[in-house]
Amino acid sequence: MVEKVIKLENVSLVDFLGVENTNIKEISNAFPKSKIISRGNEIRIQGSSPEILKINDTFNNLLEHYRKFGKVTTENVVNYIERDSRDIQVQLKEDTLIYGAKGLAIRPKTENQRLLVDSASKDDLTFAVGPAGTGKTYISVALAVKALKNKQVKKIIITRPAVEAGENLGFLPGDLKEKIDPYLRPIYDALYDMIPSEKLKYYLENGIIEIAPLAYMRGRTLNGAFILLDEAQNTTVMQMKMFLTRMGPESKMIVTGDKSQIDLPRNQKSGLLNALTVLQGINGISIVELSNKDVIRHRLVKNIISAYNKFDDAEKVPDKKVSKQERQPVS
């Protein structure tokens, strides 16, 4: 529960709040989840942060109206509330990337996710780096599907390195597709959210959407495609260089990864970390850093990531240096 206090200065309370606070009651009815209390020239608002921001915007609009016309009526209050609601709906519509397989609007939910969308629209190569649950892969897949639906690209190519996350899976039965699919399951999950199953099946069978291990990218030139490299922290430096140089005319690339979850052998440098250093500052390449503030999974995921980051930072602190006096032998 958050509280916001608005002080009304140089305002006729009857003209602004209405007789017997009718204007306040109208606002309270529009925001039933929040509590609005008027005492003297103070208005206290208690509720969730997003709703308090909306209520605060409404009051600011009404104060501006009062200073212009000297009075606020109940009709004015209703008009401003409806106008704000329409503005929010327009903003949500503009933010929507695509409508998913079940009609669900898929849109960025945090500022850094919006930055990712803007960067991918502006630049042909975008790196999206952040911890688990920040939506970097999901938003990237949505951008690819949007580009395909809008005929901005002819196909989608999604790839990731087949690196075991600290486990020895041993021999996997089945053909090549059956061996590789477990590594690519998160990509399929996102696509099934966004494209009806029959249409997705058609896209996959006809190569309009291609999901393949990174090794299959070698030697290819990818023209007119939206290309997504997922789990890029598990590429080697040479694999990353190989992948980035596959980009052909009229193509876009997004590279996603989590610097805290590198599963490569200790003696191998991550291609993602190397690329972020080598390619920084090049025109046409964006680097978007997401953080635990962008986590949109269960609320505990944010706390888990923060706890691990705190623990890792504590372990990186070097041992206290021993002073010259402390090194002297005891006589």
C-alpha cells in the first residue's frame, strides 16, 4: 500500500471538490481499489503505485481546469476520467506488438522491454542482455513474428547453441530433430503462444520459420530474414563471429543472453561477453541491458536473482590486504 498526499493551495474547496465532496466521490467510484480521503486542503490517496499515478494525473488535469475556468463540475470529472482511460487504451494499442494465438495482446511490459522494441526497430543488430525472466527472448520472438506478419521479412530463423546446462545428458535417442528439440523448447513455447498451431506447422514445414542449432548457420548467408540467437552467453568467440557474419541484405538480428548463466567450460571465453566489448559503439548496433527490475515471472524470481547477485558480489570482494606492520614476525 502506497500513500500520496496532494495539497490544494489557493483553491476554493467547494468549487474544486464540489458540494459535499461530490467530485471526490466520483473519482473514488472510478478507482474503487484505492482510498481517497479529503481533509481540509489535503487529499490523501492510498492504493497501488500504478493506480495512484492515474489518480494523481486526474487531479492535475482537474487543477489545470480549475485554474482556467474557476470551477470543476461532476461532468468535468467524468470527462477527464474517460479521456485518461481512452489515452491509456490508445497507448496500450500502440504498444501491442502482435495478438497471440488466443487473442492475447503481446506487448512490452517494462521500460527496458520498450527500449528493446525501439532499438530493434531502429538498428539491424541488437543485443538484449539480462537475467532470467526479463522477457528478452519472448519479446524478440514477438518482434520476429510481427516482422513476418507485416511482410518486412520473408522468414524467421531462430537458433541457439546446444550446450548442456551443467548436466551430462548422455546419448539422446531419435533422429536429429528429436535430439535438438529439447534445447529449443522455450522457442517453440513462445511461438505456440503467438501463432495458431496449424499455421505454425505450415510455417515450420515450409521453412518460413526455421529453428536450428547454431552449428547449422555456418557457411550460410541469411537474406531477408529476422534472425534470433538465443542463449548467446553459451557461444564461443568463433561461433559468435561466425553467426554475426551470416547477416545478409534486408535482414535483422537480435542476440539474447544472460551473462550470469554461462555453461561453457571454464577455459572457454563467452562469445557474448567478447562481442559486447568488441562491437560497442558501432553505428547500427544496439546493446540493451535488462535487470532484475524487468523480471515478469513469479515475484520471487526477482528476489532470487537479487540474492544471487548479492552473494556473487560478496565473493568477488578481495581479501583484506595485510599491512606491513601485520607481516612483521612476532619477536
